[in-house]
Amino acid sequence: MSEDAKADVKLDLSGVMCPMNFVKTKLQLEEMDEGQILEVIIDEGEPVRNVPRSVKAEGHKVLELEEVPDGHYRLVIEKADV
Amino acid sequence: MAFTDEQLERYSRQILLKEVGGAGQKKIAAAKVFLIGAGGLGSPSALYLASAGVGTLGIIDDDVVDLSNLQRQILHSTKTINHSKVESAEETISKMNPDVKVNKYTGRLNSENILDIIKDYDFILDGSDNFPTRFLVNDACFFLKKTLISGSIFRFEGQLTTLRPHNVENGPVPCYRCLYPEPPPPGLVPSCQEAGVLGVLAGTIGIMQAAEALKEILGIGESLAGRLLIYDALDMSFRRVRVPKNPNCHLCGPKPTIHELLDYEISCTMPSPG
Ligand SMILES: [Zn+2]
């Protein structure tokens, strides 16, 4: 997927701790349709270890996870039918 | 209805559950639950339903807080002795979760008032301490097609079941009268003040009533309808026994003989010796 994947919704969750970052990701995904793309920005450390794993555990697809400047990560998720 | 950040944080640990999520939390917030009695069973039920974010809790009790209640009625405290139980309950609940709307009813349920009082609630939790109320509540819930979650405790044993004879999606299920057709004659069983009980048992059963209520609100899991859960604190054992619908039940059977609410005599007296 290209650098600027066409996200339907973007959420900046930098500075948001676990588990609230995943709670907000999950609630956003609930509002979206199957196949839509959500892009979230999360912190390094605990968030980047936990959020992608929790997203997968709920059955969604992690399309991309890449480091971006300032110690953040960009996580691209495809909403699954769950 | 959107949640504030504070609400998201307060409920985050259950929103995280796949079976709850934001949609489930909204159902919980929209739910109206009625508690019969702010005593041993009603206390833990109310506290956990309130902490889970149940939007509206109705509570009825005609009593004031007595020192002897505090061994098990954890809504109340030494500070609220002699205060009305529903006032004391509201105070405790709103301190814990101001999101919850508490509707207070002081008095006793009877055949004249019960339908009007409970008609706007989705689920009814019976934590009453006497048979006349149990039968009245069962009959009223049957007529109004409300799901009733019934709990009782005695000495070291507790019982729990969900009664929803109107819901036949998993086959016919009983009402309370299918289990116990009539109240026992007054004086035959010790009730109310005379019966001893291990206080913590009220917590166990009351919390399980709250768990059943949350499952009903969310529409998840397997309901206890058609089963009676019997808990023995001395053995630390749980038994789950099937309780079938009584095909000849006077209330929910095909040829009912009970067509209106009845007031039975409330008696707290033990049989006189000799
Ligand atoms: Zn019946």
C-alpha cells in the first residue's frame, strides 16, 4: 500500500494511553462499514505493542504499521465484518 | 447519544469486551431496571448495575435503615441509620456514579399500585424478603410481559432464576408459579426478621442477579430462564437444575384461573410453640 493510503477516517491518538487508545479505535470501527479504512496515529512503546494486536483480535485487518516522525506510529486498519 | 471522554474512560473495561462495545454500552445506558427492595439483594445489584452505567434505576422500599441491616445491606452505612432506605440508596449510588438516574418509591407494592409503578421499566429484579411480594411481582410481570430476575437467600443458601414466560424463542419457560403454585401459609416458614443469613450470601446472589440483568440488556450469553441456580455457601457449590414450565400453571398455563393481581397476607410471625 502506498504511503498515503486512502483512509476513510483518520484518528490522532498520540498521547492517548492504553487502553483508551484502543477503546477509541474500537468505537470508531463500530461506526464504519465493512471494508472501510481507518488510520490511527499511536505512540511508541506500549500502544504500538497493544493496539494492533487488539485490533486483530477483534477480527479486523491490519494493513500497515509504520513509524512516523516524533516517536509515533501510523496504523492502517481495514474494518472487517464482525 | 455520544459518550463523553469521561464516560468512555469510566466504562472502558466493558466497552473493550467484544460482546459489549460502544453499541452495548448504549443499550446499558438506555436500560431501565427496577429493583424490589433496597436490602441485602438489592444493594449489590444496584451498586453493580449503577457502576456498569445502567441509565435508570427504580428502587422501592418502605423501610428505614436499621443497625441490623448493615451486616449485608451494603448500600447503607452507619451514617444513614434511621434514614429511609431509598434515600440512603440514592445517596450511595449517585456518589459512585452520577450518570445514573435513581427513581425512588417509598412504600409497599400492592395489587393497586404495582402495574403503574413498574410499567415503564425494562427489567425487574426481585430482592424482596417475603412470599406475598414475590407472587405479586411474578403475576404483575407476567401480565406486563416483563422479564423478572428473582433472587432469594436463606441461611447459607441462595437461589436465582430468570422468569420470562412471554419469551418462547428457546421453547416454553416457567413463571414463578410454575415452581411454587401458591405462597406457603403464613407462619409456616420463617421470613423477614426471623431468618438468619450469612451476609455475604446476599452479595453473591445480588451480584448474579445484576449479571443476569446485564446479559438480558445486552442480549448476550445463555439466560437462566428455565433453570434454577442453587448456591450453597457452606459447600461452595453451585447446582443448576432444570425447571420446566408447568403445563397446568394457574397463571401462565393455557387455562389460567388467575386473571388479576392478588394481595396475600404478609406475615413475619413464626409458628407459635406447641
Ligand atoms: Zn407459570
